[in-house]
Amino acid sequence: MTTRDETGDRTEGGAAAGELRAWLGRHREEMLADLAAYVSLETPSNDKALLDAGLRWLDGWLEARLGAPAATRLVDGGAPGQGGGRGEAGVYGDARLNDYPGLGEVPVLLLAHYDTVWPAGTLAGWPFTVDGDRATGPGVFDMKAGLVQLVWALRALEAAGLARPPLRLLLNGDEEIGSPLSRPLIEETAESAAAVLVFEASGDGALKTARKGVGIFRLGITGLEAHAGLEPAKGASAVDELARAVRYLHDLSDPDAGTTVNVGVVSGGTASNVVAGAAWAEVDVRVSSQAEADRIATALAELRPHDERAVIEVRGGWNRPVMERGPGTARLFALARKVAAGMGLELEECSVGGASDGNFAAALGLPVLDGLGAVGHGAHARHEYVSVEGMLERAALTAALLHALAARA
Ligand SMILES: [Zn+2]
């Protein structure tokens, strides 16, 4: 427990937030230069050589801006070229975990992924550009601006001499492909944290306090081939089974419960005069609660062929668990809202269908605030941009929130 003199008072009145915001305003051009440098390094999830170069730059940049971390750890995602060149399976961007001591014992975990969905070469036709309040470039909104905001928030706290809790910063390079390498590190680190802050893009300025869980499944159907005209009864149509399965799956959707089931890709058969011997489908499932995830899992396990000579095989599973808005997250959002109000900012929260690494932490029961990153639009889209003014505002919010968390330590 810290005394109010050290930390609490100034946040309550908004004076600290105002001071932080003013300091950040004076460093606007440096923040933009950092963002320009970071966005100008391509870091597609499937290109290990570029991811390695990106992380080397981040290591140097973080040390220049924040000083050397008290401790650091690297989880190796494999060497570039393993498996025969770029985009190889089983090779992922390394994960970096840095410790920055602060007031108190229990750290706050900060999550930021450095990979983007944009393939190598995208920058050539879409370089980083600033036009008025808008900055654009591949990965600027999802989520390079978020990390730049965070780093400058920490610098602002340092400059103002304001306390913050001990921090663990986790950078991963495999988020956009489901965090297969970094998930264990995220879960292990989250378990010993007081709270988890995720610097993914905001939802129209709103923080994300709930995210759906995502399941990705593939149906493989095997039938029996036969001549469609001469002896159709000898066949068992995989396409007929597929059609029935699509209806069965779509009927599992329950919009009121927040559940969507989408068979997005289908294929099957070989010729119109052959009873189809094989068919398959790709299915995306989104759920808002664990109970719904369980209901869908049971229904998938109970999926049976109409014709018992056919075989239906369901593969795949849950990529990210549901991020439910637990009491800890509700309290954390209430604090963020109060801090924002002290800055004259009305902070909203939202629930979204897309998943992030915040889902892993929330599933462990941790308080999670997601969407603390950029204000802008267009994640995974060509019109992706961030608001420069929004970067200053959110960096100030992050700084003031961390300061308020130190007061609670
Ligand atoms: Zn992201």
C-alpha cells in the first residue's frame, strides 16, 4: 500500500493526466517518427526473416526509449528457412518478455503483438503516410501504433516522476495466426499478474471488455461413389450429407446468445453423373459464453451421417477461449473510465466478435482491458489508419491508468 501523497491525489483531480497529456503533446513529432520507423519495417506473421529483423529493431528501440529491462526472456520460434523458405509451417516470430520494475510486487502484464497480416512487399505500394490527423500504413492500426503509445506513456510517467506498478511487456510475432508459439508464455505470465492490458486497436474508441471465443472446424465427409444414372442406390452421396450438415450447423446459430456458426467454404464430388464420394466444409464458430462453446462442441460430436454408409469426420477445435466480462475486468474498466473522466474523456466499452491474446488471459480469470491501443479504423483492411491526436490521448490515458494502478498496489 502506498500513501496517497506518493501517487493517488493528483490522478483523482485529473492534474496528473493533464500534465501527462501536455508532455505527450510536446513529443508528438518524436512519437510519429517512432511510428513511421516501426511501420516501415514489414513484419508478416509468415516471414521469419522479416519478423527477426523487426524484433531486433524493437529490442534496440525499447532500450533507447525505456532503458535496459531488469530481466528479459526470448522464446525462440525457429530459424528462418527451416522447412524450405518463407512462410514455412512450424516457424513463428520469437516472443520477447521484458521486465520493468516499479512500485509494488505484483506486475501488470502488457500485451502487444508485432506481426501483421500484410505480406512482404505491401509497403512498396502503401508506404507510411501522415495526412493531417491520419497516419496510415500496413499494420498501423493493428497494432503498431498501440505499442508506440504504450512506450511513450511510460516515458511520460518517467518524465513526470509518477509511480507505476512493475510491468512485464510481452511482444509476440504469431498473434495473427492464433499465437501457437506464444500462448503458453502468455498464460504463464498472466497467471502471476495483477491485471492484463492489451494494446490492440480500440473499437471506435471504446475499450474491449468482452470478446467472443473462436472455433475453426473442418468437416471431412466420405461417401460411396456410384453411377448416378445406372445404379444410384449403390452410392452414398457425400454431397447430400454435406448439404444436410450445412443446415444442421447453421441451425446451431443463436444470435440472442451471441453464437454464430458459418460454413464458409464447401467442396465435393468429381462429376455430375457420379454419386459424390467425398466432400468437405470449413466452419467458423463464434461464441459469447463457455456454456455456448460446450453446446456447440456437443452438437459437433453428435453430428451423424443421414446414410449410415457415409462417414463424417470433424477436425479442428477452439482457437481462442471466450473472453467473458468478469468482475475483475468490470472493476478495471470502472477505474479506466474514472481516469478518463479526469481527462475530460468519456470512455466506452464494447464486446466484439474478433478474438485476441486477451482471450487467453481472461480465460484464466484475470482482469483484462483490451483495445487500449489506437483510435482509428480498418484493421486488416487497405484503408487502415490511426488518429494522431488519438495516439496522444490514449498514451495519456494509459499513463494515467498505470499511475492509478500503482496507487492501488
Ligand atoms: Zn491485432
